[in-house]
Amino acid sequence: MGIFVDSPHGAPNHVLINEYMPGQGIMPHEDGSAYYPLVATVSLGAPIVLDLYTKRKSEGQEGQDEDGAEERRPQFRILQERRSLLVTTSGLYTDFLHGIAESTREKGLGPESVCNWDLLREKDRYENGWFDRATRISLTYRDVIKVAKVGNKFKFLNGR
Ligand SMILES: O=C(O)CCC(=O)C(=O)O
Ligand SMILES: [Fe+2]
């Protein structure tokens, strides 16, 4: 697809595999400056909703939120279907936090609340406004900007 052509290595050099059982999620966070600001996420197995929150002024580089970002209402909700690809870049990467709620059921789904509603392939599965979570696996492809040289790694190991 060539989406990484402008990234430092011209391709992803890192893939993270996460598994979410029903009830599991990930706290709102940002992925930070160690990566080129482009993430390609493949979802497998089951759909899940990704919540996007605007960053507060108090939220620094780390994206840690002392007063509980998970309590806030998300600015955008993206329904990630199984076998879908989500590309996150630019302002959405740098100015928003993303997270997945620790719930067993996704609720309140519809064209008003889900920003990619018109792009869904299995819309009939969500038309009633909810679905129960099932095990979902995600593959997140990124370009790590600074990759340690092997020589430096050996130096570090010898120094211990
Ligand atoms: O599984 C996902 O879709 C998101 C994972 C994530 O945000 C991360 O690993 O930084
Ligand atoms: Fe993330």
C-alpha cells in the first residue's frame, strides 16, 4: 500500500500483537515520539471499539492523565471490525489519546456515535446498537524511529 513510504525506514520495523479477551481494554494513552506518527492496525477475530479523546493541556508527552481520562466521554469512537485495517496518523496520532474500554459489551453504537459507521462491512451486526465482545487480536505496525545499533547493545551488556 506504500503508506509508510515517507517514514524513516520506509516500512514498518515493529509489530505489536495484542489480545483482548472480553472485559479487557487499554487505558487512554498516546503512542509517543519514539515512533513515526503512523500506525497501521489490523484487527482479527472480533470487533472492538477504539475511543479517541482530545488531549488536555495537563497531559504531557507521556499522555498520562492523573484525573482519569477513562471517565471522560470520547470525542470519537471507531468500530474496528474483524479483518479491518485502521490507519492512524497526523493530528489523530499527536493530539488525541486512544483507548479501549474494559467492558464485555459495546453499547450505544450508531451513525451518531461511531465515526466510521458508513464504512462498516458488517453493519447488520451492529444495527441494534450493541454487541458482546469476543476475543480480538490486533497487530499494530509501526516504524520505530531510533533503532539501537547492535554494537551499542553489546557494549551495554558487557558493562553489566
Ligand atoms: O489494540 C489496539 O488496537 C490498540 C493498541 C494500542 O493502542 C497500543 O498498543 O499502543
Ligand atoms: Fe496505542
